Amino acid sequence: MPRFNANLSMMFQEVEFPDRFEAAAKAGFKGVEYLFPYDFEAEQLVELLQKNNLEQVLHNLPAGDWAKGERGIAIFPDRIGEFQDGVGTAIEYAKALGNKNVNMLVGIAPDDVSNDVLTSTLIENATFAAGELAKNDIGLFLEPVNSRDIPGFFLCRTQQCLDVIAATGSNNIKLQYDIYHMQVMEGNLAPTLEKNLGSIGHIQLADNPGRHEPGTGEINYPFLFDFIDQIGYQGWIGCEYIPATTTVEGLGWLDPYL
């Protein structure tokens, strides 16, 4: 049976972020993820996890100035030092929180840098991050993001990520496969999951259109959950969706899996 964790950046926004840990636990979740932990002291987050018997599943590497629209800095040749410092910060938090993996958002491609330079910078940064994380028994995920929601995002298809992973030569990088993003970009969900199962470290979900909970859009999630089970996926599935109404009101889809 699939294991679902709550994404606290998107779910339970009816309450303040620290209170979302308790809300997720009361809803039946055993694990949580969120975009970034860095606005909080690690000790506070550890206390919230322990108090609510939750496993920290995932957070992202620092991704630049989110409020100004930045969505990662791993492709920028003039920010390699900043990226490397961010890897160190992410390791400190991951070790404190107990999560075994972090995700790397690569960024929106600038118009004034060639694709070759962006690609080589990304490979260099991914190789560095994977190596530093491996020293601390932490894995790195690489995620394609749809270009409808984030125009210009540098990696927007499954194969692009797999090519970057292969170019690093690292065995410490896996694909973070977001069903919603890839439905927008590619479709063909079940065959892609099966073909690349060995390269997938984490799955995320939302329905399309709207990026709401399963059952609100076009994706046949009951079929897909059964299929994911059948092919032998053992990891978490992160619920990275925007509830259509309130979070709790929209959790009926989850009842068969708790």
C-alpha cells in the first residue's frame, strides 16, 4: 500500500506553519515534507516532529530568493559559491531533522547565458551536492517542473533529469517524479514510472488541472496507486497539492490508504 506524506507548504494552510505538524498527524499522516526549513530553528522543527510522531521525509536545498521569484540557483555560473554554501546549510538541517534526502530545484534559465553553460554548471553543482550529501548519508533528488506553472524552468521533462544524473556519474542522485508536473508536460504516467522505477527516489502528487487533491481532475489516481504498488515502489508519495476547499474536507481520497 502506498505511503503518503503531507506537504506542509501547501496543505493545512488553515493554520500557521508550526501548527501544521499536529494537523497532519491528526489527519493520519506519518510523514511530512515542505519546501524549506530555513526560516525556523532546527530544534523547533525537531520538537514538532517528535511531539507528533512524524518522520521528516524531504525538504529542498536553498533555492535563492523565493519571494522575488527565484526557483533554484543550481544553473547559475556566477552563484556556485552560494550554491555550495546552501548545500552545507541543507546538510545541517537534514541531519538535525533526520531526513535522508533533499531535493534540488535547479532554477529558471536566464536569457543571457547559453544552454551549454547552464548545463555544465548544473552538472558541476549536482556532482558537488551529491558528493557532500553522500558523506553524510543523505541522498539528492532532481526534479523536473512543468513550464506552464514556472515558465523557463530549466528541467521540465523526465529524460532531461535522467541525462543530468547520468552525466554526473554519481550513484547518490535520484529522480523526484511529480505526477502533476509530468502529467502537464508528458502524460504517459504509468509507463514512465515503470520504465524508470530504479531511478526514482520520491514521488509527489496533485491532480490536473488546478493542482488540487486526487479526484478533482483528469488523473485516474486509484489506478495509478495500484499500479505504483504493483511495480514495487517502496518510497513515500508526497501530497504536494493545493486543497480545493479546506485540507481536511478534501482528504476523503486518502481514507482507503490509511
